[in-house]
Amino acid sequence: MLSFLSKYSDFGLLLARVGLGVMYVLHGWPKLAGGAPMWIRLGHAMASIGISFFPLAWGLLASLSECFGGVLLVLGFLFRPVCCFLAFTMFVAFTSVLHATHQFQEYSRPLEMLFVFVMLAFVGPGK
């Protein structure tokens, strides 16, 4: 019934890239602008996967991943590496929230976004 949409798959990927990219810039910019206190707080999430050193550096990397990764998603530049970085960021967010709350409503969004970025890494940016 909706098979005609298959010829617009690249447009669908463009919509996904732009929509997700803009949202990640909007989520990432406050984290990046928050400076060292924010980066340290974010970096402590790495303890959920057994990494407890250099929280400032890990938090800065997560902030950069979201903010500039969002820009690169919109542009379609370095698409697959960016998707891998964002998937890892979402994995850490998922495990951190899971360890802290064990509440599905809290950890489901980062888990869903992890799946989205893994899928996009396989599919690619489109034409």
C-alpha cells in the first residue's frame, strides 16, 4: 500500500539526519557551555561501565559528541563515525541511568537512541 515511499528513502534519511542532528545540538550545547562542572558530572557516568578516571575529559567528549556530532549529522559528514560515537554516548547514558534508577521510563530513551544510531551506522547517510 505504501510501497511508493521506497523511492524516497534518501529523503527519509535526510529527515532523520536533520531532525536528530538539530535535537542533539540543542541537547549538547548546554552541556558543552556548562564548562568543567558539567563535564565532570557527565563524565562520572563512565563509572557505570567501570571507568572512573578523568571524568572531566569523558564529560567533555560526551558534550562534544552530542553538540558537534549533531552538526555533522545534519551535514552528513563523517556520518558513520559520528553515529558510532553517539551510540557509545547513548550506551553510557543508558547504563548510567539503569544503574541509578532501574526505571524503564528513565533508561528507555537512551536505549532507543542507541538502537537508532547503530541502525544509522549500518544504513548510512543516504544520497
